[in-house]
Amino acid sequence: MMEQKIDIKSLSLQELTKVTQKCKAPDFRARQIFEWLHVHLATGFEEMTNLPNSLKEQMKEFCEIRNASARKVQVSGIDGTRKYLFELNDGNLIESVMMRYRHGNSVCVSSQVGCAMGCRFCASTIGGLVRNLTVSEMLSQVYEIQRDTGERVSNIVIMGMGEPLTNYDNVTGFIRQISNENTLHISQRNITISTCGIVPAIIRLSKESLKCTLALSLHAPNDEIRRSIMPIAEKYTIKEILHACDRYFENTGRRITFEYCLIDGVNDRKEHAVLLADLLKGRNAHVNLIPVNPVRERENGFGAAKEQDISAFRSILEDAGITVTRRREMGRDIQGACGQLVRRSV
């Protein structure tokens, strides 16, 4: 059985130095390779023009550079949002999205191929979980988008396919790598991790030396409604999740964002808003209201909340002193929900 090659784009500079030392190369060669991968965004050894051919040939024998190649790119005619279908080295497909805002370009990255969470309003989870993404495969989504557009990425949301906190080590490794001063050096304060509420992982994350924003996919004001749309609610109650979120805020000082998909007739009524306000009152919280994007592959009848219901819901929260935004609907004309582009391509 062939030994698996070392995925060098996933390595820190210190780890990469140990690899080049095996090749009897001086340490500055590791710094050169690291710069090619994470500053010049090289996808192969042949692009590393200041390395001796002998070193490149040696490293090809036991190292690999994992990339994500764009198989399809859709560009919104409304706002310029770009949606990417990426193919990984093993043929698996994932999605990423670049959104242009006044404050800079934001990229939504996937953390897994597929998803095991089973949320009833999401297309990403229909085929279940295939596998976790590596640090390099998460980096490659950002790097390829930056290479493709020639524009700097300044914000990252880990909200694409997958549940980031069930791929904990690779996700935190990705954050440390992309925020490194020797790479793209994206501020951790400009990175958001979205989770449906994996309580032990949230508590673990609160103890890390990271300064990211935590976004909780709440989507319901009580456990009964949440269990009906999110299977993870069978494992962790809202009370347990909010306690973990409180720990995260206490340890990091970072305000929690609560994502709330408004589904017509399910969780978007005035009484639901009152319950949600009671839940979050007194917390340093920000609620992001999201009209649900209907997934045609699911026959659940879930439709987006009506405009008057969204306005009433928002007013109740704001009257309770809670900060609320409505997510700007980017790229409405290019494949609605996360996961749909992969589903249609497969």
C-alpha cells in the first residue's frame, strides 16, 4: 500500500521546515515554499521558480499540493456575487461564494463535503456527510477565488457546506493559517464560524486563543419547533446551547450572532418573536433574520416568510432592545440555497 503523501499546504511554517530538512535543504527553502503557497497562491511546484529543480523533484516524491479547481462559476447579474463549484483532487464537489460589500469582499467557504446535520430547510445535507475538508482544501477555496478575481478577500464566513465544529481541528487550523501574518493575514475578527449548536465544541472553542465571531444557527424560539426542523435539537437543548454561547462571549468578548431563518407559518409569527426576545434579553446578542430559501429537492412546503411578517418580527425584537439585521439577499438569480449547485451538478 502506497504511503499517503504529505499535504504541505495544510502545514504551518514550522511543520514545513521539518519536511524540507528531510530533503537536506536549508530552512530558508521552507520559507520560500510557504510564501509561494500562501502569498503567491501557487498551485504546483512548477510555479516555484526560485527553488532548485532537485528539491522540487525530491518533494514531489512524498509531498502533494491539494487544490480546488473551479468546475463552474456563476455570476449574479444583480450584484456581482460569484458562486463557485469546486472540484477537489479526489473528484468530490463543494461550493463557495464571493460577495462584494462596501467594507470588502467576503467569501463563504465550505468545511465538509456534504453534511450530517439533516436540517430540513437545507440542500447541503440531502446526501449526508461524505468527508471533512482539510486545512488546504478550505484555504484553496479562498485562494482560488482571489486568484480568479484578482481582488483581495478581507472577510470569511465558514457557512458553506458542512457543520464546521464537527471538523474542529481542520477548521481551527484553517483560521490560524489564513490569519497568519505570513499568509493572507485576514484578521480573525473578520472571520465568522457558523454552527447549528455543537455544545462541547462551542465550549472548547471558547478556550482557544481565537477572536472569531460565533454565529449560532438558532432558527427557533423553543425546543419544540427547533426539533421539528433541526435534528441536532434532539441532542442539545436551547438552554444548553445558550449557556455555551455565554461561555464563548465571556472568554472572548466577541458578541454572538444568532442566525434565524424565517419560515412561513413555522417560526415567523409575532408570538415566536416574543419568545425569541425573552430568550435573548440581557445578552450581548445580534440577530440576523434570513428569509428561508426554498429547496426544491425537499418536499416540505417550507416557504419564505411574508414581508409584513418579517417587519413585525423585527420590530418586536428591536422594541425589546435587541440588535437586528436582515441578511442582504445576495445573488438571488444564481442558485438559491447552499448545496443546490452541487446537487444539480451531481
